[in-house]
Amino acid sequence: MTNLYDFTVKTQEGQDFPLANYKGKLVLVVNTATKCGLTPQYQALQELYDAYHAKGFEILDFPCNQFLNQAPGDAQEINQFCSLTYHTTFPRFAKVNVNGKDAEPLFTWLKEEKSGPLGKAIEWNFAKFLISPDGQVIERYSAKSDPKVIEQQLKVFLD
């Protein structure tokens, strides 16, 4: 059975990064954008990360420019924006596509595991997938879902 740890993604520097590095962690995978109406969700995501990271929670940030080019810029520009505006400290990976024939394999798997508002397709930036410590998808949250709704699930696994 496929799980999160079967995937390798690219770092912002273009290096392979095995997600097996997160074995045993509760992981939230999010496709993000810096010029989106939902970009302020970075603040709530960082608050969750601050509150639960020490207990075994990780957020994996995948910038995505597929939706109206709302993630322009290179890795340095995206990092600078996120660090200065929202003080994010969770890991950010290379920009990806989440839908279509060029979709990142990780996101193809995530969509197969849990449908969302548009079925298998990801509807917009800030779609969120919560992954259990054993690498299985627990829940999919829509782009419009406030990250704070995830906190109840975090407490179940981490408190």
C-alpha cells in the first residue's frame, strides 16, 4: 500500500528529498501561493506549527503557480515574502503543479486518497492534506478551510 514515505520531492535547490524523513510525524501537506486571497492562511499555519511542531507535527509547503499565476517569483522571492510577512519556519519545497498531466506525483496520490470539492482535482491554492504518522491520508481540507479547523485532529494524535 502506497504511503507518504514512498515519495521523493524536490527541495527548492532542486535536490531530491525523500519524504521518508518524516516517518512517525503527523504531516500537513499544503499547496500555497503568495499572491492569493487565501495567502493570510500562512499565519494560522505558522501558529499551528509553533504550537505542535515539538510534539511531532510538520507542515510541508509546496508553492503552486497553477491558479491564476498566484505564486510568481523564484524560491528566494517566495521565501523572503513568507519569512518577512508571516514569519514562516516550516519546510518549503520546490514549486509544483498539483493538477493535470504535469502534477507532482505526491499530489496525484493525495488526490486519489481523498476527494475534495471538485472531486479528485485540487480546487485552489491552500488545499490541505493531513497525513498520519504511518503515512496515510487522514483528511483533506478545502482551500477555504481555516487551518485552525485542523487543530482538533492534531490534538487527537499529539496530546
